[in-house]
Amino acid sequence: MRRLFFALCLMFVAGGALAQVILSDDEIALALAHGPWPSEWRPDSSNRVSGLSKAVTLGEALFHDPILSRDGTMSCATCHVPENGFSDGLTRGQGRVALDRNTLSLWNLTQHRWFGWSGDTDNLWAQSMTPILNPREMGHDTESLKVALSSSPHVEAYEALFGRLDQHEGQTIAVNVSKALAAFQETLVTGVTPFDSFRLALENGDVVTAGLYPLAAQRGLRIFVGKGRCAVCHFGPAFTNGEFHDAGVPYFMAGAGVDQGRFGGLTALFASPYTLDGAFSDDPDRTGAWAVRGVQRLPNDFGLFRVPGLRNVALTGPYMHDGSLPDLHAVVRHYNEIDLERMHADGEAILRPLGLSDGEVNDLVSFLESLTEGR
């Protein structure tokens, strides 16, 4: 009955402006399912320095230090720029050479089960290692990384966490550096957004605060959880199911062949020694290893890419794995005008034109913008 009251409630607020909650009972229930935020944090059992303040401090220092690139020209922050939502604002990333995919944001990584656009890692520290050892990105191998770290100002902090650096092999050092980086990245959590304030007001029965949420954003929320079907993939507090879908974006790249997407990611995952089921995990119980043990690589994994979370989404354009959509209006128009229809195994259409009017497109963008802090 409380939710039904919200759906019918009209009220006057300061200055005499009319405020209104226009959601139905069912729509309010769906809105409440996208929270609370922030979610409860738990340390990563596969990373023995997860949550340690000294590891966070070391990880942050390493994140901003170009010693993690072989030629000393770039740091993690070169591509994951804090002011750009820990992305780079480019269509596709730029390492030692131009890369094939858009640079993903680093917000809310603790909410993920798979990492990267294709899920080629199943934990954050392994993902942190990937660009360091990729010859197209930062370009180190394990021995050159050892040399670089050994002559850096980080030796004392490293040894306080992991022991004598000069007694470690290069591979061990690469894993330890990556675990410190992961400890820092775990702290990159988005704050409360206008949507969160609205949702909390609904939950607490605060009709005045709930009514201050803009009507355009409320209408956009109705589309998001309703006929837009956005919440099929972007659900829960982090606004992602963490899995892989066809977003109707071509995976044929001009001059670069085919991006295999999830299919190629699983090939890399199965070949990696750095999974939750591998020897470098610090978790004796191998918590979470069931995912990598059970996942299968299938032909229809071609062209599937991970569903990114939508928190702070207004800061992280351009969008899609190839960076082909410059802004949120372009993203909504892409789904509104798409000429494909893809089917789930059960026959339910998931990718189809939305058929929104221009006003509804603007409303949906208004809702998406409300998932960003300070909007």
C-alpha cells in the first residue's frame, strides 16, 4: 500500500512547484531492486593484501608510476584517467600502439565476476597484470618488470607486504605488483547519485524527497525497467548482470580482422595460470573457482562482450567495445533504431528496435545521466 501511495501521490514543495512520483507499484519494486548503494564490500580471498591500507597505498603509487611500462612513457593512469571516470575519452585505447577496444572504466570493479570486455580474467589482480605484460600496451615481461621495480622508490613498501624483492622470481613480482594494484582499485567506488537518493526516499517513505527526482528521469526509469528492456542486462545495484551479450555492434574491425569477443576471452582464460583455480590464488578454498571450472566456450560466444555497469556512465564515453557511439543519446538511438533481432535460447527476443519517440529517447538519457554523481 505504501508503494501504491507513492504511485498516486502529488505534493507541493518549496516555491510552490508541483512534485510528483509517477511510478506504479511494480515499477517502484523494480527501482528498489537497483540498490542499496554502495554494496557491502568484502575482501578478495584470492588476494592476501586485499583491504590492507599499505597495499592500497602502494597500489595507488604504482598506478600513477610509468615504471610499469617498459619504456617509462605511460602509467595505468595514462589510460584510466581519474577525471574521465577512470577511462581515457578515446574511441579506442592507445598503448604502445593503437588498440582494438575502448578503454573500460575502473569504477566498482569489486562487483565483477569477469574482467575486460571479453572476460579473459576472472579476478581483479590478474586483470591488473594484463596490460603490464601485454606487448601492445605497457610492454613489460616479468624480468624487465623486476628490474624496473628493483630500482624504483617502491622497494621498501613492496617488501613490507611481500618480503624480499631480490629473492622473488619475476613472475612472483608481477603477481604481487598486480595484487597491490588490485587493492587500490577495489577502493574506486562511485558515490551516491540522484537516482540513489530517489530510491532511498522510496524505500524510507519520504514522499517529499522522492518527488524532487525529475519527472524526465522518472519517465526514463519507466522505460529502462519496462519497454526498453534495459534492465534485462543492466540490473541490480551495479546496473549490470556481469555477463556477455550481443549489443548489435559489429565485431568486424576495419583493417584488424574479427574481434572474437567472449570466444577469444575464454581461449585466453583457459590458458592463463592466474585464475581463481590457479596456483597464484591465495585462497586455499579456491572460492569462486567454480566459474572458471564450469564455463564453456561455444561458437555463439563470437561477438559477445561484457555488459558494463552504468554508474557514472555520463563520464565514460565514448561507448561500446569499439567506442563507436560518442554519447548517451547515440547509445539510446542505437538501440532505438537497431535493425537486428537476436533471440535467447528460449526464444525470447532480447535485441530489437525500441520504438521510442524523440521525447522518450531524451527521457531515457535523463535517467541514465541520473546514475552519475553530481548530475
